[in-house]
Amino acid sequence: MKVLVTGGAGFIGSNFVHRTLATRPDAEVTVLDALTYAGSTTSLDGVLERIRFVEGDVADAEVVDPLVAGSDVVVHFAAESHNDNSLADPSPFIRTNLVGTFTLLEAARKHDVRYHHVSTDEVYGDLELDDPKKFTEDTPYTPSSPYSASKAGSDHLVRAWVRSFGLRATLSNCSNNYGPRQHVEKFIPRQVTNVLDGVRPKLYGDGLNVRDWIHVDDHNDAVWTVVERGRAGETYLIGANGEMNNRDVIALILELMGQEPDAYDHVTDRAGHDRRYAIEAGKLRQELGWTPRYETFRDGLAATIDWYREHEEWWRPAKETTEAKYARTQQVLAR
Ligand code: NAD
Ligand code: DAU
């Protein structure tokens, strides 16, 4: 199978490539990635020689068209992915997440290529902490941030191309991923690398916001399950019952790294900060038979901390600029 992976030099996409080559030796993988601040070919170390890597923009039809034409399936990960960045400057989110998806859809329609769209649970807005409900495939879309609104728009484009043009497409909406090769701007890698640097972790607001954590390999196995067995036009939610509030995540990181569990600082909250995400993944489990492999968040988190300890050369180049960006954001929020 010839697989075109967009965003394959980013966090989830690069893990998808590693996992695909490990589990599907006959797959021919092409990665299309613009190598923004969030992408690096070092995330493909060890597999780069077994794939075709194309540096390019998913919103550039001249690049996209021949790559899609030569593929059996497109798995679309490429995106601007960070909420804080979308609050500082939404414009790249509109171009990559909306125009980029549109460009891929047009190519997939023209060449009748199977398309899988990787999306987020954030399209469903947020839940109250005490709400007994979780997100399902029927939850109405109410995105909060420019990032989640751009992903919601891209999901709607995919559904319109299925209905109006008969595109052979599936969608998946997943909760918060953790694991190796995640950019140091994101919550878990930021705090782990802060502790490694002797800096106290930073908790937004009261820290009671809940995220539904899933290991990136479990997400990617679910994506393959949907690519291989999902019904065209259908959406599948991906989650592993991993709800935990941010305070407890920080306390666990600190404990696993041999620090006092309260050795962190509260900082000004993110604007519009979603309170809680929670996924009901029954459709994926019952219809397609997927189950997560990582049994406890604690074990997956400990392995992730070890990965950052052992791969300073991977995260160090981005650390200083990321923290400088956060310092500027805090100054703006404090005004
Ligand atoms: P990431 O920011 O780590 O990686 C994004 C990748 O896309 C980078 O390699 C970047 O260079 C590339 N890219 C950005 N703009 C591009 C463009 N115009 N053309 C080509 N490549 C471009 O993101 P991630 O966390 O790996 O997320 C991947 C996908 O999964 C996104 O679509 C995101 O919305 C979705 N998702 C992420 C999570 C999560 O927890 N991180 C959860 C659910 C869904
Ligand atoms: O739910 C899926 C989404 O998860 C994906 O679509 C996004 O691409 C991905 O970035 C992630 O979004 P979040 O905004 O939930 O992730 P982030 O890592 O930025 O933050 C997780 C939580 O931690 C959130 O409640 C904000 C908080 N936080 C974050 C940072 C960076 C802090 O308390 N301190 C921090 O320094």
C-alpha cells in the first residue's frame, strides 16, 4: 500500500511513520511536511532512508496533486496544532488547517484516492467538570479557540466532499496525546523539560482543567484501524478513558522525577481555556474492535519522561525560543 502521510515530521505523524514501518513492512510511505517550527526530520531518524520525504506545503496544489495521484491512501496529520499559538496569531491556522485540507480534498477527489482526516476532540468545545456525559460522534460542534475552529471547519469540508462528491473518506477525532517526539510547547514535554532544566513547572489558572490522555501509539493504531476497517463517510472518536486534571498530571510528573509534588507555579490562565474533554470511544471499540495497549497513564508517562531524559539533543534546540514565546504571552495576559 502506498501511503501519503502529511505532517509526518511532527509529533503524531512521525510516530505514525515509525509504527507503520514496524507493523506493515510492505507499506510504501511518502511524507509531505513543510518543516515548520513544529516539524523536524530528526523525528524520522532511523526510518528516513526507508521512506520518501518531500518538503512542501499542503496548501500548495502543485506539490500536493502528483503526490496524492501516486498514493493509495492519504493520512492527513499536517496542521498548526497549538492553541496558545492560535490565540497569538490565527492566520497560519486558517491557511494550513482549512486551505491545506481543501487542497488535499480536491486532489483526492480528482484522483479518487482514499482519504483519512486526523482531527481533534476540541471541535466539540468543552464539558463541565461534573457533567456525567462525554463527547460522542453525535455531540454538536462548538469549538472555542481559533485552532479548534479551524479544525472544526476542516472536518466540515471533509463531510461535504463525502456527501457532494462521493469522496472515500473517514474522520477520527482524538483526545490529548502524549509520548515521544512531542514539541516542548505542549503541556507534558514543557513540564518534563522544565524539571530537567531545574525550572518549576507552570500551571495555567487553577489547574483543575481535565484532559483525556492517550498514548500516541494507541492513537496511531486506532488511525490504522479506521483506515483499514472504517466505513466511508463515518467519524470515529478515539480515546482511552484517561481523564486527569492538570494539577494531578504535574504532581505525577514531579513524583516520577523525584521532586516534591507541589513544586510548581500557577501562572495566568489561557484565554478561553476549555475546562474538560472526555471521549466515549464505544463506536470504535465495538464496531472496529480497537482497544488501547497502554494500560496505565503512569507507565506511559514514566516511559515518556525517560525518552526526554535520553533525547536532550532532540528537544534542546526548541526549548529556549519556546520559553521566550511563553514569557511574551504571560506579559500580554498580565496587561
Ligand atoms: P505537530 O504540531 O507536532 O505537527 C504538525 C506537523 O505538520 C509538523 O511536522 C509541521 O511541520 C507540519 N505542517 C504544519 N503546517 C504544514 C503545512 N502547511 N504543510 C505541510 N506540513 C505542515 O502536531 P501533532 O500534535 O502531531 O498533531 C497532528 C494532527 O493530529 C493535527 O491535525 C492535530 O490537529 C491532530 N490531533 C492532535 C492531538 C494532540 O494531542 N497533539 C490530538 C488529536 C488530534
Ligand atoms: O484534545 C486534543 C488537543 O490536545 C489537540 O487537538 C491539540 O493539538 C493539542 O495541542 C492538545 O490541546 P491542549 O490545549 O489540550 O494541549 P496543551 O498541551 O497545550 O495543554 C494541555 C493542558 O495543560 C491545557 O489544559 C492547558 C494546560 N497547560 C498547558 C501548558 C503548555 C498548562 O497548565 N501549562 C502549560 O504550560
